[in-house]
Amino acid sequence: MADFRLYIEKDPSSFWSLKDEWTSFLNEIPGTNPFLTPHWVGISYEFFSSDRELFLVIVRDTSGRFLGVVPWALRKVNDHVEIEHAVPEDICLYLDFPIDQRFRSDVLKGSLELVEREHPGARLSLRFPYIREDSPSLWSLQKLLDERGIESEKIEAGRLYYMDLPDNYEDFLFSLKKRERTHLQKMEKRARRIADIREIELRSPEEVNRGLDVFMRLYRLQMEETGNSLSPGYEAFLREIFLVFSQQSWAALHILNADGWNVGAILALEFRGNTFVFTGAEDPQAREISPLTLLMNGLIKSSISRGVKRIEILQDGLPTGFFPLKQVR
């Protein structure tokens, strides 16, 4: 018998009462990222999923040591219980279940059995969140659902890109194809001839709070160009989560200033020695100088100087053409 115990928490305050041991556990296991933290999962649930029943399954060994968490959220309609990740799939492409790998399959099985006990006789179905295709949880969960005959709907993950970084920027430049390297260098020189360019990094909570005003203005301009709008709920969520992450030294805003005007911004997260580019926005009227491409290049320089070994890009629409990116399969 597996040497662990499962406990159910249904109060959203559990995200915060568990945050220290949850975060400490993430530092002990491979393949983690800021989107598995209690901060991200808890705030996402509170903003977007609080109409569903929280079903947070906590894993501990017999001595009480934290060994992982399965953050389910349940929606019951008559005799049907739909099981979903506590983070809705349209908020982030990067969900998983941080569980001690020794017990992963047994824990996922046990978590579904707990749902069955809570809702005896109900028909269960599960909506797969966006899980990376290289995640061991994906294989374990699919196998378990097939064995138990539980209906499932897999949500196709968006494209995730990454690049591994060398020890210095010169090596990075020469890792590019000659054509891309030349084009990138010419683009940067041309932009600096056209305007007085400054790249600004904001990291402290006070700086990030101010920088979010810049990002939101640019994000609105970009969305208005396509006939869309920024919902107040999503704006409030981004402000809350990036302020909380900045308090943990996990957030950075990269802003491009041209002739005194802020024309581009990238929201990035830093966790366990990796950089995660969350999203970006640029002033449509400043595209002549390619603000997001310049910012990505500056972010790469900054990451290399700080010893970062990998950058992951989590959203389509960010500039990828010049850089030696690989796609997560």
C-alpha cells in the first residue's frame, strides 16, 4: 500500500494556509513553474472559478510531510459531476499536478475516488486542462480514465516555445542563422537611428504596480485595433497576480521607451532559474521600430547576464521569427 494519505480542502483560504509548504515542495521536484504555485492557482480560482466547488486534494506522508496537491474544481448538474482543474483553461496554457513522482498514479486515482465518494451514484466526466504533452501526469490521467470508463474531453494545448540559453550573449547571437542574426542587428540599429530607445526593467512591487499601468494602456490599444476589449475582470486578475508575484521576486516587466513614450511591454515571470514570457503588448503606431522584438532581444540579454538557462514563451502573437525556438511537444 502506498505510504501516503489524502485530505480534502474545500475552503479557498487553504491556498494561503498551505502556501509555504506547497511552495517549498515545488522547490524539491523537477519541472515546476510559477503556474503551479498556490499563488497562481488560488488567485485564478478566486477570480474565475469560484462558482465551482473547490476540491483541493492534499497529499501527505504518514509523518504529515507535504507531497503534492491535486487542485480540482467540481460542477454538479443533476446527476452529473464535471471535474476540471481549479485554474480555467483559457487563463493559462501551463497547468499540471505537482505530485511526488513516486505516488503520481496512485494519487490521481485516489483523488477521483474521493470525488466518487462525495457524489455517490453521480456520472463523472473530466475536462483535461492544458497539460504539456511531455507531462507524466497526462499519461497517468489518461490511463486512469480509460481504466475507469470516465468520460473525458481533452482541451488541445496551444503552442509553447522555449529556447535554451548559452553563457554569454555573443554565443547566443552566433546560434542564430546568419540571415536572422543580420536582420535582427539591422533592425535594432535602424530603430536606434529613428528614436532614442531605452529598455526598462521593473521588479519591485512598487515598480511593477506602476508598470502595469503602462502595460494595460498598450494592451488596450492593441486589442482595440482588432475590435476587442480588455475585460475588467481579466485586468484585475493580471494586476493582482503580478503584484503578488513581484512580492515573491518572481515577476518582471520589460518596457521599451522611444523618445520618451512607452511603446512596448512584456510581462515575464522568473522561477527556479527559468524565465517565462507570459504576454506582451505594443503601440500599433510604433510598429516601425518593432517594440516587442527589441524587448525580446533585451530580455534575452538580461536573462543571460543573470545566469538564466531557459526562456519559455507561453502565448502566440509574441515575436518568435528571429530566435532559435523549439516547440514543446
